[in-house]
Amino acid sequence: YVCSTWGNNHFKTFDGDVYQFPGVCEYNFVSDCQEAYKEFSVHIQRALNSNGHPEIQYILMKIKDIMVYLKPNLVVVDGRIVKTPYYSSGVLIESNEIYTKIYAKLGLILMWNQQDALMVELDNKFNNHTCGLCGDYNGIQIYNEFIKGDASYNSITYGNMQKISKPNAKCEDPDETQALPSCNEHHDECQRLLTSPAFADCRLRLNLEMYIQACMQDKCACNGKDDSFCLCSTISEYSRQCSHAGGRPGEWRTQNFC
């Protein structure tokens, strides 16, 4: 099972909820939260890059007693910069120009494109054991993420609850009263992009509508600017998730698209 975040602040929990959360603090992306001793934790911080697009600035990961700090083209383990591939006590770190990947023997795989997109795959022994932006991995959508007991949360409130409190952090919580625009005028175009022949093998493997909605939000947020981040990040995520689910996406990028 996979939790991911990509593009214009989209998140998909282990249980399949997709939501947007634009926070720029450090957040618990996913941690093992059952025991007093956490087997692992993954924190992330986003910021806007020079083009005004949200990118992951760094990932801070603890696996048992190893601390791994990732920035684009940089891997730091327990305070020392290391060359990859790096292997130590059940943790393998690989990287190239595009991806950084971490395989942890305890049942975790992390993959980051060193920009906007992060994917964490967890062994199902962690079912019902996790917390953070990825949710509780209990197999039930909405419950314990956006509905808990009698309370229901919107995605901004939920995201703000995952903030790591750091005494000197200067970052504002996103406004919880902000509603997302409906963006319905972009539905047909997004559907067309995601049902192109290149994705024929993906249709039955993924929840298409979920990615159409994310693509619609992207189009709205971009206000008619056709830069590639706007259009391509959700389509790239759809393609990655399709491959991950065993599908074979065709060549969807062209000379003048993405």
C-alpha cells in the first residue's frame, strides 16, 4: 500500500483519500504511532520554489536509530554526507539525478523525485499503526482522518494537526476556512488527458476520477498559465501509480507536452 504527495499540494492516504493541503511547515508525513518506540518516521517540509510552485525542500527520516536527511542531490546519514548506494543496518539508499530511493528492511520503501513527488510504500504489518498526513492505514476511507468520533475535519484542519512543533519555526498555518474552488469547467480536459491511449493499461488499476479531480484543481490553481508543473505533475503521478500497480503506461510525454 502506498501513500503519496505530489504537485500542487496533493496527498493520497494509504486508505485512498485524496486531499489538498498547502502547508509550508514541517509535517509528519507518516510515522509508526502505536508503540512508545517508533520504528520509523518520515517528516517533510515544502516551500514555494522560484516559479512559485510547491516543492519538497527536505525529508527527515528516522528508521530505528538511524537518522536520514534528504535534500535534492544530498543524502546525510547521522550527520554525515554519504555517497550512494549506501547500505547500513537494514537500510539501503540509492539515488540518481532523478530519484532518491530508500529501502528499509523493516517494511518500508520511500521514493522521492527530488522535487514535488514523494511516495512511501509500507508493509501491511503497519495496518492501523500509522499517523500523519498519510492517515492511519486502517483500510477505511475518511474514518480517523476526516471523521473522528463525532468530529469531522476538513483537510486543512487535518493537515495543520500534523505539524511538528519546532520552537523557532516561522511558518503560518494555512487558513482552515478556505474552501477549494469547484473547477468543474476543467473536467472534460482532464478526463481527456488521463484517458489518452497511453494510459489504456491504467484504467482498471486506479481510481481515475480521483486523479481527474486533482488535475482540475491544478488547472484552477494555475489560472490559465500553461506551465508544465500545472498540467504535468498530476499526470506524472497517475503514470507512476499505474506502473506501481503493475500497469504499463505508454509514452505520454511529447515534444510539446510535458
